[in-house]
Amino acid sequence: MKITAGTFFLNPLALDYPIVEWVESVLGFCDEVILVDMGSSDSTCQVLSSRFGEKIKIIKEPWQFSKTYHEGIPRNVILRTASNPWVYLTDSDEFLHEKYHDKVESLTEQKDWDIFRFPTITYYGSCYVICKREKRSKMALIRKEKGFYFGPLNDKGTSAADTLKLYSKAARKVAKWKDSGMCLVDYGRCRFPEARMRSVDFFVKQDQARRGLEPVGMTNSVPGGMGNKKEDYIIPYPDLSCGDYEVRKDAHPKVLLSWIRKHWKSHGWEV
């Protein structure tokens, strides 16, 4: 069964996201890759086009700072554009280990379920430290023919990915899903601290627009909602004595090893 992989991005190379490695990874089990560019001004599109050529399709969908625009919209672009029966959707910092690639294809061969969720674990600060408390899962494998689409949880709208729901086209009901039994790993918080800080302004604007405010970015004068100062977004290295974290040196995806080694060194870990 053929699978389309999709993700969306905004200046991922400038913000230290492993977008090239993500494409390399999904090409291991998907024969079509759709990338939605939300208005990048860095070299990402040129780098990806030069490296992967016809193996990928890049669609322009500029991000709109408004009350009703949410992260489900670029996901829906991928769902509509995909030419395969199944669509694999994740963020560009979320990876599925190659040991699971064959198992993904086996999921597409069954007929009882149309959506599979993948539990997600997140590394913090370095590629050793995992937050024990974080329990997330993502609707990452979706049968296209049923016409599912992403929408906000309520009429107020939202930009946050974890508050989106996947709806059935036939009736606006939350779609049923099954656990895939495979884990995604999120490396976004292992990026260089400077790059993480450059991401902050976008998320502040996103939140301001959702609350009906002018999306001006970080400022000390904007009330309510998310923090507006840099210090509100600094993610400290975890205090391992608190018991909420565990140190693990798991087997990471092969395509990500060079990226990981670079970041290990930056954090003072031995490679």
C-alpha cells in the first residue's frame, strides 16, 4: 500500500529544524512527500529541491495571523493533495525509527481502522533527557479516501496542534482511531537555544492573533495569554534531581545521527 508523507514549515533551516533529515527518513517508507511552505525566507526550499528533486512536492501556503487560521489548515492541504490511499503526517522534528518502517506499511493493509495514533516522547535540552510526565500521541497515519479533515476543538479556534481534532467529512464528528503501537520521537527541544528563541516570536504572534490582538510579537505591553518576554520561553536544562526526568541513550534514527552528534557536542555531552 502506497503512503504519502507530509509536513509543513516556516524557515526550518534557519531555526535549526532537521527538515532535510526528516525527508530522508520518510522516503524510507513513503513514495510521495508533500511539503507545505508557510512563507519561508531562508534557503530551505532551494536546499530541499536541489537535494531531492522530483521526490518531493513543495506547496506554498503562507501562514495567516488571524483568529481562525490554525495548524490544521496546512495539514488539510496535504490531505487534499496526497495521491496515495494513506497519509503520514508529523512535524519536521518528529521521527519514526527505521525499525518501524515496515510495520507502518502493515498497518495500511488492515481494513478495520482509518486512523492510527503514535505515542510521542520528547527529548529536552540534549538527546539524553526525556520528560517522564509528558504523555502525548499524534494522529499520524490517516486513510485519505474517508475525507477526514483537521479543525479546531471549538468555535473559538486555536493555533495549537494538540487542541486540533480530526473530523469525518460525512458528519462533523471526531474520528475514531487506534494506537499504532509505535513511538514518535520529538527532537525539537534539542535544537540550539538561540534557534529556539528565534522561534518564539512566531508563536507569540500566533497567540496574539488568536486572541484578537495585533500580532506584534514579543513585547512587555501586550496583556494576557502567553508570556511576552524572552525569559518566559527559555527552557532550562532539567534538574535531574526532581524525578520528573530520566536520562536515556536510546538508539536514534540513523538519518539523524550527524544532527544529533552536532547538538551533543554543543551541550557538552560525549558523543
